Amino acid sequence: MSEISFGSSYKIPVSQWGINNTKKIQLKSLVSSYAGKICGKGQDSFALVSVQDKKDMGFIRKLRKIGYFQFEMFENSEFPQNLKNLLQIH
């Protein structure tokens, strides 16, 4: 377990300008491949995912390729407390 080094965690709003249902499905697939999850429903839903150091740039490239340009990045996998609570509930 000490080999795993998480570089960043991401909060990605699912609904963004220019995003259609196909792109939302692609985001869900991408996030699940990194063991992330989608939280919330409707317009307020967002994806949460933590990515290893060596995969950070690749993840960002894949996000942008799908069409997601708005996201929050938290260094060292440290989500704010309110997001940690959401992860425990869902």
C-alpha cells in the first residue's frame, strides 16, 4: 500500500456547457475506471475521483478530450470536509 501515491483528487461538475448525454456517459466510464464515483442528481451532480501521481496528466488529457474543461483539483487527495461527508453517504 505504501507504493500508491495519490497526487490529486478532482471534483468535476457533470453538467457543463456543451456537454450532452453521450459525453456524460463517457465521463462516468472514465471516472469508474479510476475507481471514482458520481455524487448527487440532476444539475447538481458531480464526479469525485483520486488519481495517482503518475496518471494525473493522462487523466486531465482524457477529461479535456471528452469535453470537460471545468473541474476543481485538490492536491494530495485532500477533499474538503463537506465532500468527505458526501463520499461516506453515497
